[in-house]
Amino acid sequence: MIMFITVKYGDDKSEIFNPNCLNVILLHNIRERCDCDDEDLVELCDETGNVMHLLTNPTDYGKQYLTERSVFILLRVERDGDGDEEKYTYHPLLHGLERNKDFLARLNPKRNLPRTSHDSHKSKESRHSRNEDHIESSSPTLKDARRKGTAPSTQTGSSAKSKPQQTNSLKRGSSRSQMGRR
């Protein structure tokens, strides 16, 4: 049995593709057969607006992301690269969907704006203030001792020695190597 997907684009046009190949090859074939420009970046989404992320995984096989005999919508992709984080904006290439606000909202969900250093500084001050209020209400003598620099140590005896913390990076690395063997 041959695996295939249907890609809709343009004025209700459709083409059939075999996703049993690398994503980079599949997207190149889609771009050629669906009358896109050579420099256009293309992507697919399902009929509800869920992006398949083939473009960001070029060396994976399409069959890992696409359900056999399903219908997908062709998207044009715009890169919004600013610094380390690259963002994508998706535009449907099937006529009629470019005005569907619900569909567009699923394609391009609003991103949380990054906090400025000024905002994070304010947040740290607020947390510090809340911690001091808590200390003040629970133990006024401890707060006074901290101001004078004579606060009692919270660690005693052999437990005061610092022990190196075990990181999960080794665990993560081994699981990745195990995943590659599958």
C-alpha cells in the first residue's frame, strides 16, 4: 500500500505527495509542484491550523509528522529572526483561509513578550521585599541579626560541608544516545 497525503493550495487546487522521504525533499517537491517561487519557504498544517513543523526538522522523514491519507494546507513562511530566537509567521496559501481569524490565530498564536531587564529587576526587588516581610513577621530578632551581620548559620556540623550537586545532563545525554539506537 502506498502512503500519500493531499496538499490543498490556491483556488481549491490539490496535489498528492508521498511523505516517505526527508522533509527537505518533500517541501522542495511541494514548492515546485504547487507553483511557489524558488525562494519561498513553505510548511504544512492540518485543516484545523496545527503546524506540522517539517521546515524546522529537515532531516526527519515526513511520515513521522504527517498522517497517511490526510489533507494538509500549504503555508508560506516568513522568518522573523531577531538575535538568538528565530520566529516564524505562517500565511495560508489556500484562498479563503487568509481571512479566517480563528484559523490564523491557531497558526500564529500570540507570543509572550520577553521581559526587559528593568522588569526582571523590579520583580527581584518585589520578591526580596516579600521575603523580608515574611522574616520580619516570623522572627524580628533574626532580621536585626542579619542587619548587624551576626545572623546564626542555618547549617551545622558535617551537613555544613558543601556537596557537589549531581546534574541531570548525564542522564539526558544517555537517554539521547539510547533513543538514537532505536
